[in-house]
Amino acid sequence: MDYQPTRQGGPSDASRQRGDTPPPPQTSATGPNPPVANPTDDSKPWWRRWWAIGLWAALALRFAVAVFSPPPDLAELSAADTAPEALAATDSSPRTGSDQDSEPGLDREPEGAVSAGALEPEATPVTEATTTSTIPATTTTIPIIEDGTYIVGAEITPGTYRVGRYWALLDAETEIIDNELVAGTGMLVVNVPATASFVEVSGEMTALDQLPVVDPIKAGFDSGTYLVGVDVDPGQYRVRGSDLVYLASLQADGTIIDNTLGESSVILKIPASAWALEFNGGTLERIG
């Protein structure tokens, strides 16, 4: 028998003669894989190519935005369309004379008209002349007698005075003949006779002709002595206060004609024959 060598790893002659399909070639674990042919874009249909895919994505995104976006606010659109800026931006075409006349709300000057500003003459600067008055300035100053004790006839002329706080008539021995004190806000009136030797003053004193009228009601005083027929009119008066209140009518020498004293409120009629009205402890009001 003759010896026939065979090729290891290949099909035998018997298998080729029988028509069997050869098994696939074996590859080692570490060996390279056989190359696989990659199909090109030319071999793909047009709807699978990269530019077609991008186009489909863009159309899908535009459709989603159109469907899911909120509708516009018609009120805002109307306001924006009628705004002056929008009207000026949308109507930039030149206007003819007929168009301008037909538009409501636009005031036009007729052709050839001259504006009011063109008729106004240029302002001419005016230089004010400086004048010097030859009339001397005058100021009214009330003569004031300060606190102190004064000699009647030599330093103080007998007469009627208004006093701010306290007065006293003194004899030659500086003994008090008469005196009066204002307890709160107000003024006093004193007749300084020629028979008095001295007059003592606390607070400012001025002659009656320098301060002829003092209205205690208008001033809101709560005490003092005031001339009847000058400062107050004859009539019925009330004094209101929070404690003891007093009201009296006086003669020119200080003698009391009538008076009243009471809690919180007193009423007294002041005759026209009275020289002065005296009150303290509250506000004065006329009731009749």
C-alpha cells in the first residue's frame, strides 16, 4: 500500500469529492479579526443620510415650538401697535399735503405762515439804575422804663402807665401807698399821682400814650388790669380757670367798685363809669 500524505487543517479529498462545505477558518484568541467592509453613504437610501437626518430634526423642533408656545397677548400687541414709537416706525413714507390734512389730531400751519417765535424781537438787556433815597429811615421805639425806684416829678412824670409785672407807689419814707402784682401773663395799669414821692417798678413800664390799647381777650392773658372803654368795653364778663378766679371793677384811684371771687368761674358786670377792669386766675370772656 502506498502512503498518501494529507494537508493538516484543510479538507480531505474525500470530503471534496462528496461536495461537503468546508468549515470556516479557525482564528486564535489573540489573532486579529478579519476586516469587515463598511458601507459608504452612497450605499444608504437618501432618507438615512446625515443631511436628511438633520433636516428631519430641525422640522420636528420647529413643529414642537409652534405647538407648545403660549398664544400672544392681544392687549399687549394692540398697545404696542398703537404706541407713538410703533406708528413712527411703521409709517416712514413721506406724506403728501392731502395725507397730512386728512389725519386727525395734527395741527398744521398753513403754507407761508410765520411762527410766533420768529415774530418775537430779541430781548434787550435792561440795566436798572441805582438810586439813593434822600429820605432818612425812621424807626419807632417805645420809651421803656426799666426795673428800679424813681423819683416822681424829677425822674417820672405823673400820669398813667402800663407795667409788665409789679408797681408800687411810695411816700417820702418809701412806705407803700398802693401796689399791684400780675400773677400770670398780662399787664397792669397804674395812675402815678403827683402826691407820691417814689414809684417802684419791676418789669418794664411805659407811658400810656406809647402803648394806648391792649386787648386781654385777643392776647389770651390770664390776669392784669385794663382800661374800660379803651381795652375792654363795658358789659358782662366771665373769668374761667382751674382754681380760684377773681374779677373786679375799679375807679381811677384804685378803689374797688365791685368784685367777685370764686372757684373756676365768676361773672361780673362792668359799668361804663368804671375806670378799669381787673382779673386773675383764668381767661376773660365777654358774655353780654
